[in-house]
Amino acid sequence: MSWIAVARKDFRDAIRSRMFWALAIVFGLLSIGIGGAYGYFTDELAASVPASEAGIGLVFFVQSPITIFIMFISAIICHKSIVGEWEQGSLKLLLSLPHTRSDVILGKIVGRAGVIAVPAIGSLVLGLGLGAALLGGSVLTSVDFLAVAAGFLVAILVYIALYVSIFVGISAITRSSSLAVAGSVALIVLQFFWSVIIALVTLLLDLSGDPDWLYIPQTIMPNAAFNELLNASLSAMTEWPLSANAGDIDAVYASPWTAAVILLLWIVVPVAIGYWRFKNADL
Amino acid sequence: MAAIEISDLSKQFGSVTALQNLDLTVEEGEVFGFLGPNGAGKSTTIDILLNHVRPTAGSARVFGMDVQDESIPVRERTGVLPEGYGPLGRMTGHKHVEFALQAKRADGDPQAILDRVGIAGAADRRVEDYSKGMKQRLMLGMALAGDPDLLVLDEPTTGLDPNGARRMRQIVQAEAERDTTVFFSSHILEQVEAVCDRVGILNQGHLVAVDTIDGLRETAGATGQIRVAMASIPDGLIETVQDRDGVTSVAVEGTTLVVGCENAAKGAVVSDCYGAGIVEDVETSEASLEDLFVSYTGGEN
């Protein structure tokens, strides 16, 4: 269980850095800004729909910029977590004590996830609270809104775990910080251009009428899988119709469960490869 | 049981041989000095003991436990002052020692440990503001946390002022009195001389000598060096001299033959030279411990 000690040290080291406070402030401003703007500018529109719908609209308005921000922050905070300390020699210190290499990887994941999760959750509670308050009195107390907001916060924790795990994994796989940067940037760029790539390939292969199996490549990237799963989960909680890729496909695999499996693979596979590389490496 | 038992240990980094067929046993309670120039393989040996680095061949045991298969139990009983440990975290000195105690699952008073290494006054300061010497003292404190049975100190006096080096020596001696085994690596002879029962000299991955300080002194006293300057070095002379009893090394510098040998063999070496060619000058000297170290390690320090 000594990963807990490693995680605690990692977290404590981080919250004493200026970087952490800068992150917390930017996070807070972003969240309050987006939530507040939505509440401020759509309050009249919101008055014409049920409070629950207005609240859910707020959650989805906040979701997209916040998740992208978290993805970048995770990359910045995690890409050097293993390889950077390896290069600097800090790992020798950690591993001269009776910690295993899996303790180090797990401790880094949990510690850095905490570093992101604490300001993220705090900021989102403030941002969603402010937005809901501006929308009108009944939104903040609508059970549907509160349930969706709580579900969203849980989803954000999963999202943080997802990206921290991926980038710590990349950090453990690579043998130099610059490779870790390259790997992390490559993944992010690929995310953004994935749908374009799929569209191009579909065009090149002359796949008319979008075959069912296209659901798999469309859902294979972490953000796509996360969105698919989030939309499906929140749809199940409310009457709000959410568009999910799986919506009008009949195939068995076109279900949120596929997205859940893909998400789980993203959480597990990079870090498993990283652990295997790191376990066998000379420090 | 031996504290450290290294047998036939080799380590290859790509095409570089860091260690070759190292055999070494350090008994429990012993203070063992591991000497050698920078790059001789001292840190690699220590890294293997701590499972930071995996050997290419051979094995090592600490208190009878395999350093690879039982690395955690090994490190639970070992206190380590690593070399080149990189930046520390942002926590205070007190928290760092607490962290080490926690990892060792040991009770202990961090303040008492910091007092022992002489930085009690800086306990609540963040270690990123520590001077190099203070960091080194903190590292020693972390190594002492949990009263280890084996202390591994890799170049421990790096960055220490004379007072710090003296305190380090006193702590090593105090630990030795409590029957802690100390494995102490250094490239500075006099530090090792002051505290160690036995020393091993490592050069280019090979263990070239293992002996007590007194034993080394005797060897140093009994051997010397003779330099014979000649008009030219005749063919076959080197082989002839090498075959003499008591000759340990033969080297050529220009047209000067440099022979390391027991004092008793010097006459024979000189007569060999006279028999083979024109001798211009003969110099003879006795080796000090320092010379011995230099001769074992090829003089490049």
C-alpha cells in the first residue's frame, strides 16, 4: 500500500508549487466565466423551458471547454511525471526507499489526478452554481439539474483519471522528456483531427452510406468514447434527448457499453505498457 | 551470514562494460570502503544492490536475500544515500524524514534524526531552499531513518564542508559500533582510510584489490617502482622483466621502462636491463598508499 505515501508526497509537492495555484485560479475563472455567461445570456430563454432542461443545457455548455482544458492540463502536468524524474535522478531517491515501481506509477497517477481533480471539482461547483443561480431560482433547486450536475462531476473525475492515466503511461513508456512531449502532443492532435481523418478515409475508400462498423473508429478515441458514454448516461437520467453516435445504428456493438470498454482500455493499456517498460528499465 | 554477497556480477550498458565478473563479500558489521575513480563501476554496483539496474550476468544478495527477487525486503533493511539524486520535493526537511520513516514502516522521531545530522534548525524549511551540504545531510538523515542494518553511502561527502565531512565520519563510526554494516563508496582515499575496516578497489569494472587498510599499507610498503631510462627498449626485454618473480606491472613511457615490483626484485630488473641494452638512468621509489591506489587504477584520477 505504499503507493498511498507516494501519491501523498506527489500531491503535497505539487500544491506547494506556483503552477498549482495558477492552475486553480485559471480553472476557477474559466468555470465561473463559462457558467456565468450561460446563466447571464440565456436566462430569458431558460424561463420558457422547464427548469431541469435549462440546467442540463448549462451542464452541456460547460462540459466541452472544460474537458478540453482538462486534457491539456493533464498533458502538461503528467507528461514528465515518470520520465522527467528519471532524467533528473529523483526516482533513484524514491526507489531507494522500499517502494515498488508499481507503487511509483500508481502513486503518481493518484497524486496528479488529485492535483487536477481538487481545483476542477471546486471550480465546477462554483461555475455551475453561479450559472444555475443566474438562470433563475428554480433551476438551482431542480432535482433533475442537481442529479445531472452530480453525474457530470463524477464523469469529470473519470475523465481526469482517463487522461492522467494516459499521460503518465506515455511518460513511463518513453525514455526522454522530449519524446514524452511528442507523444502527448501527437495524441492531442490526433484527437482533434480524428473525425476529419475518418471522413477522408471514408471518402477515399468510397464507403457510401456510412456502414455500421464505422461506429467503432468513430468512438475509438478517448474523447469520443467519453462523450458517447456521458451522453448515454445523462440521457438515461433525464428526458432530454441527447445525440449519440450509437443512436440510429442497429448493430449489437453500437452501444454505450462499447464506449465504456474503449474508455477502460484507454485507462488501462497505455499505463500497462508503461509499467512493463518501466519495470524492466535501468534507472 | 554475509551482509553483501556479490558473485560473478557483470553489467553491460550497450557496448560499454560497467562491471565485469565482480566477486565481493562484505561481512555483517563491517565498514567496507569501495574505492575507485569516477566511472569505475561503483555506482553501478550500488544500483544493482538496490535493483535500480539489472545485472547482465551474475547475482547479488543482501542479508541472504536476492536483490532482484526480494528487493523490497532488501530495501526495508537498507538505508541509502544515493549519488546524483536530483532535486528533492517541495516539502520540509521534517516531512522528508517522515516520508522515509513511513516508507520503512518505522517509528522514529524525525526531529531527533535531523538533530543527529546537524540540521535540526532547518527542519521546517522547504528543502528546495537548502544548500548543497544541507541536502546531503538531509539525505544522510533519510538513510538513517528506521535504523537500517545496512547503510549504503554513495560518495557521501559530496558537497560537504570539512565540518560536515567530520560529522559524516562520526555517524559512520557510531553506526559501526551498533553493528550496522556500512558500504561506503568514494573516489577519495583518505575518507575511506579514516573509517573503513576493509577496502575494495574497483577500476574499469574490475575489482583489482580487496584488503584491510593495514594489508594495503603492507603491500604498499613492500612494493615499489623502478624507472629505467634506456637509449631504446630492446625486443623481448618487456617479456623477460614481466616473467620475473615479484614484478606486478611493466609499462613503457617513451624509452623508459616503468616497473612495479617488490623491492627485492629491483636488482634483478636492473640487471635484466643492463644485459639487454643501454641504460641511461635508474630511479627507484617506494609506493605510498596513494601510489598504490593510483597504480591499481591506472593513474587517471
